[in-house]
Amino acid sequence: MEYLLHILVLTGIYIILTLSLNLIVGYTGLPALGHAAFSCIGAYTSSLLALNMGVTPWIGLVIGASVAAISGIVIGYPAVRLKGDYLALATFGLGVIVYSIVKNWVSLTRGPMGLPGIPGFSVFGFQLSEIWSYLILVALFVFLTYFTIRRIVNSPFGRILRGIREDEIATLAMGKDVDRYKILIFVIGAFFAGIAGSLYAHYITFIDPSSFTVMESITILLMVVFGGMGSLSGSFIGASILVIFPELLRFLGMPSSVAAPLRQMIYGLLLIILMLKRPQGILGRYKLR
Amino acid sequence: MIQQLILNGIIAGSIYALIALGFTIIYRTVKFFHFAHGVVYTAGAYLTYSVFSYLLSGTSNQLSVIGWGIAILIGIVGAGVLGIFIDRFIYHPLRRQKASNLTFLLASFGVFIFLQNLIQLIYGAQILTIRTGPIKEGHQIFNAVITDIQILILFVSCWLLVVLWLFIQRTKLGKAMRAVADDPIAANVVGINPERIILTSFAIGSALAGAAGILISFETNIEPTMGFNALLKGIIASIVGGIGSIPGAMFGGFFLGIAENLGIWKIQAGWKDCIAFAILIVFLLLRPGGIWGVKTEKERL
């Protein structure tokens, strides 16, 4: 039961990540391959604040998400200059740089040793220690993210985003500052990814750079593409299936030396089949450009 | 110290140049980033390792020259065949659907993840070594130490670079490859089958990746994840040299190798990747055409 709840909490965190990446990739049509970098920044900021300065996780979460959002300006900047594969490569590179900084700045982040003993959330002086309380917390944030992003995509602002995806030059001709919107969408996406990272850190209570590799970014992108580009319910489905399904492998009684690569192999195979048979994902209406 | 760093940079650079050259040969004909190139590199090294340990188990503890030749040949040919398979079964159907570049990119990521983990499943995640005999003390040149294996790597990779350059510039098949790279439709009109040329490019490019993987496995250990970094360095080298340009890819490889190693003169070795990617970002943003300013796809239209 504990295990089941744990998987559900992780699913919730991935849903937040998938929704926020869908905003960038699915709705605005910008191929971003560095999403784990944002959650990494959020996670490390709020963990370090909690460990070194005793900042409560609630405030840490907000600061972490804000720092991630600011980093979105830097990581999103290439979107102004580059398109398509080149943008994918640039965001990918920035993802590796963030990972590399976290891994090598040992005096601050303890590098590959990771940060143990990150305090959990507390409500009115009560420490949240039960898993179900985290499930409620994460569910709350999933709802908040979903609601905000739904408001964004259905607003005039969201129409501009879709305009950028469908025809950038036409949107520009309508007098919209496309560059500013592109950066802004990275900032918003990064903010929510920062929340997800911070939630993860305070829930697991231990983080190390290996949780935020580029492969992680690709996994999140796979969830977006699998569920459907530009479909919010698709993001729920994509994240849920791709988190829960590989966990079933554990029940087949495989040793982890077999289960871990097998899980990745399934991801890889799924990506190939998806690209060959249904590049727009299960619920998506738009193909990758 | 600085001589040693430059020498290390040249050796690393020669491997990067090989990977970048293979990557570029493929990129020129298909015009998308073939990420699975990295896993072909790993596969080449592992194939050679398998043949090597199979042959070694039959005989005494030292392998003959013929045994080595067989092991290396199977590694290189195997890598080439793997490249052909990837193109036939994944990229070819995508081409027929006229898929977007990003679809190709993600599919190649899928191939990369799948094959890398398949290798890990078969051989395990641990480090393996191809021992080439007792470790000898290196030679002293210009205040820098170079080992026999490193001389071999440098020699073989430079030889391969020259041979490939001549092949593309002087032979008929090389000319056809250049034609398809320039304009596939016009090439088709004059009777060149683009699909055949794409397959040839995949075979040659992948064989080069396999050769690079085998060369590096003599110098260091092999592990299933080795292809990822190598691939990224290869891509960075191709972009620095100007994407799609063959001399550019060679130059970019050496440039990246030396820049990376000079960078760790002043800062810790762990920052090597960071330096490489910082170079990538700077080039992408400020000079996407590489040092000599190759025209990118967008400008050509």
C-alpha cells in the first residue's frame, strides 16, 4: 500500500512536469530538451535554503520555482535565435551544463554525494511524514498547475502561443512580440518544473545530480509526446502510463540489474513506435514540426 | 604541462574527429541529427570485445595479429551493418511518411536508448577492458608522454580521416554522395539513386563510429553508457567546424579536444563537459555556421 501511494506521488510530480513541458513543446511548438534542468534548479534551491538557512519548505518551494523561472530566461533565450533541431540541441546542451554545474560545484551541492536529510513539509507545526499526506499535497499542486495552465492555454495569451506554433511569421505580422512570448513561456514552464523539483526534493528528502540527467528530460518529453502534443488530458495519461507501467516490471520478480535496463528499453521502443505510427501521441492533434 | 595537455587534446580530438566525420557523412545526406550514432560507436567497441574474449578463451593468454584483425574487422563491419539496419527499419519508413526533423530526432533518441540498454542488459553495467598486453612506459616527446597505444590511435585515426577525404573527393561514389548532399532531387535526375547513397552513407559513417569506439577501447575501458558523451562531442565538433562540412568536422574534432584539455589546465577535470557545451552554446547562438560559416539549411532556401 505504501508503495502504491509512493508511485502515485511520483506520478503526480511527473504530471506537473509533463503539463509544464507541454506548454512549451505542445502549445508553443518549441522543442525543449532541458526540462529536467528546471526541476533540478528548483529542487537544489529549496533544499539548500532549507538545509543551510532553515527556510521552511513552503517558502523554499516558492523561491525555488522563482529561481527556476529566472533560469528559464537564460535557457529559453536560444528559442529566440534558433529553430527546430538546433533549438533542441541548444536546450539539450544547457541541460547538460546545469547538470554538470550541480555535479561539480561540490562546495555548494556536495556533488555526486547528493544532499541528504532535506526536511519535509509541515502544516501548522505538524510535520508531514505519512505518504498519504504527501499524496494530498502533490494532488493539490497538480490541480493548481492544471488549472493555471488550462487558464493560460484558453486565454488570448494561449491563442498567441498556438499562433507561434502554427505560423510564427503570421503571428509576428499581427503585431505580437513573438520573441518575448517565447521567453515568457519558458519562464512559466520553468516555474512549474521548479515546483515539481522542489516537491520531489522535500518528499524524497534526498537529491543528487543523477535524478536530473538529460535522459530525465527526454523521459519527460516522451511523456508529453506519448500523451499528446497540445493536450492537457494527454499529459495526465502520458505521465501516468509511463510512470506506472514500468513499475509493473518489478512484480515480475526481476532483479534490478535486469529491470532497470528493461524499463529504459521499453521507453526507447515506445518512442520509436510512437514516431513511426502516431507522432502526435495518443490524444494529440498536432504533429512535431 | 601545457605540452602534455595539448598532446592529450590532439589524441582526444582525433577520436572526436572520427565520430564527427561519421556523423557529418550521415547528416549531409539525411539532414537530421542522427543521435543513435553514439550507440553504434558503443556497439563497435562491444562487438570487438566479444570476439576478442571469445578468441582469447580458446588460446593462451596472448592473441595473434590475425586474431586482433578479425576482432577489429568484425567490430567495424558490425557497426556499419547496424547503421544500415537502423536506416532501413526506422529512418526509411519515416522518410516515406515525410516526417519532420524533430520526429527523426526523437526516433533516433529512441534507438539510442533502446540499444544502449540492450547492451547493458547483455553485458552488464560494469566496466570491461580489452587488455592489449602489459602496460609499457610511454615515450618522451616535447616534454610530454605518449604511450604506444596513443601513437596507434593518432596514426590510425589520421589515416582514416585522410582516406575518407580522398574517397569523397576522388571516387565516383564519393562524388555521388556529394551530389546527394547538395541536392537530392537533381542527383536523382542524373541517375543517382538517393536511397542507395543514404544507405552507403550510413554504412560508412557507422563503420567510422565503430572504428572510433574500438580505438578508444584500447586506451580506456568500455561501458554501455560510453556512447552518449562521445556522440555529444562528435555533434559539438561538427557544429564548431560547420555542420555538413567534412573538413570542418575534422577540424572541429581537434579544436574541441584541445580546447577541452586546455580548459582543465586552470580548472578541475570534472568541468570538461561544461566547457564543451559552453562552446556549443556560444557557437549555436553567435556563429551557427561554424568557424568558417557554412550556410545552414534555412539560409539556403
